[in-house]
Amino acid sequence: MKKMYVIVCAVVVLAAGTGVWLWSRHAGREKVTLETAAATRITISNSVTATGTVEPVTEVEVGTQVSGIIDKLYVDYNDVVEAGQLIAEMDKVTLQAELESAEAQLASCKTEYEYQQKSYARTKALYDKQLVSDAEYDESLYLYEKARNAYAESRAAMVKVKRNLGYATITSPISGVVISRAVEEGQTVAAGFETPTLFTIAKDLTEMQVIADVDEADIGQVATGQRVQFSVDAYPDDVFEGSVRQVRLEATTESNVVTYEVVIDAPNPDLKLKPGLTAIITIFTLERPDALSVPTRALRFVPHAELLEAAGITLLADGGTDSTAGREVWVKQGTQLVSRRVQTGAVSGDRTEVLSGLAEGEEVVCGLTAAAEPADAAPAIERSPFMPGPPGR
């Protein structure tokens, strides 16, 4: 029995010695390291990217409302025109003949109207004296009304013929630049069901716009007045500036992708931008210059009390701050970590804006690591002190 007691005591002592040795070896191989970062001022910005097409702000398609042959063209591509300037003429022979026919018809109707007016006046005078029958009076009134209506119809037809003749002379409705010409001299155009387009005139190429297609996931961040930068393949080294003028409510769906049109003002004083260019657009939805910020990881840091105490670092709560307001960060002050409540703002990438509760330059803790390091120069292979070593050692 005594022998068994001695064996049990020996096993207990051996196990305790092994545990103490392993704990001392483990403690000597770990070093607690705090990852900190200073609160600094940066420019916080968020952006949305999209593609679009460069277009003139005002673009007018000039057509004709009458059918006929293009007789003369007075402008060509890239010509600068003024409002009211003659740009084309159509063959007027047929229209002129229609005008003469309408004039003759109008004169005939006028003569008939004047005759029936006088005849009706005489018949009415006799009817008032009861010298003619009711039938004669009704017939005279009928002929007079018929002549009057025919005369009115002829005058209306005259207005239409004159207007059609005027349409044969095509003038520019605005001052601008001809960017498209769709006809040639001698070509016949038919204005049956729709107005054929002869020219496309852009009002002012020094003021352009970009129509961008913004994805439905990003459109909620876009608002009027936001700053825009864009580039075009024609000038890969140039960056153009603009601003959001309009966010259109109409949605466009293509291949199950929903987009919204955003109109961007694009000043073009040097006329580099040309209609139809494809633009790669960046819309800055958020810009906060000189904003105090900390890494976003600092707002998620939770201290490990045991590891920090082992490293000689104590935790303190900031009693002067409302513990229910804002989010918590830990500020390193020497060998102490002080809890601080801060009000946060915008988030950009891995940085978060701090509105209050923190001063510039203060160090906040972002993480905690326990780095392994050898306690002495012993070999990397650990051995129990109770086991015999290799020969010669």
C-alpha cells in the first residue's frame, strides 16, 4: 500500500512539473502586439461609374412637309448656319401651278358669292313686302349660303396652298452647325406618312451633354448638381469635367438589366467633344474634403482583457462620455487603452469619418495579435525535461 502511494505521488509530481514546464515555454513564446492607427484628415469620396454618349444640348432635325424634288442645296456637313438662313429649295413648279389654280377658284367663288349676296338682298326686300312666295325666298337664301360657304372654303384652300409653297423654301430654325445631311440635289422626297429628315442641326457645340445609363443599384446615390469626371477614347489622356443636370425617372430594361438615364452637362469650349463619342463616366456621389477619419476596423475592435493584462496594458472606460451615444473606439494612451464614444459619418473604402469624440492625431486600436517568439536559443523541437536526450547531450 505504501509503495502504491509513492507511485501515485511520483506521477502527480511528474504531471505537475510537465504542466509548469509547458506553460512556461508557451508564455515565453507569445508576445502581444497592438495594431494602432492615428486619426488623420483625408478627402472621403464615393463614386458611381457608368457609360454614356456625348450629344449636343439642342439638336433639331429639319424636314419638309411637302413631297417633291430637291432642287437646290445651299449647305453641307459642318457648315455654320444662322436662324432663318436658306439651306435648301424644292421644285416649285407643281406648287406654283396649284397656287394659280387656287387663286382662280377663289376669284370664281368670290364672284358667285357677291352675285348671290345681291340676289338674296333683293329677294328679301320683296319678301318683306310679301311680293314673293316663301319658296322663292328659301331658294334665294339657300343659294346665298351655299356661295358664302364655297367662298370660305376657297379662301382656306388658298391659305393651305400658299403654306405648302412656303414649305418648299427650307430655312434653318436655329443657329448652329450642320452635323448631318440626308439628301442630294435631284432626290425625290415623299412626305406621305412622316416628315422626311433633310438636315440635322446642332445649336451650340461648345455646350454638350452626356446621356449616361446608370444601373438601378446605383441610381439612388445620384442627385442633381454632383460633380462628374469622364473620358473618351478619342482623347485618352484628357479628363473632362461636368455636373449632373437631370436624373430621368423613366427606366430602360435590356436583357433583364434596368438602367436610368442621367443627363450630364459637359462644357466643350475647345470643341474636342464630338457628337456620338462614348464616355466613361465617374459620378462623385459623396465628397468630404479634410474629414477626420479612422480605419473602419477600429470601430469593430473588442479588447481581450487577459491578453492585454499579460502584456501590461490596462483597460479604462471614459467616464466623461455618454456610453449610449455613437460607436466605441479604444484610444491608446501609453500603457492604457481608454474607451471612447464617437459620432461617425460617411464611409469610404476602409476609412470612416469621425464627426465628434476624437481629436486629430490620437491613436486608436485596430487589432490585437499574439506573435510567437522563442524563449531562448533552444532547438525548434521541444522535448520534455523528464525524457532522456539524444546521445552526447
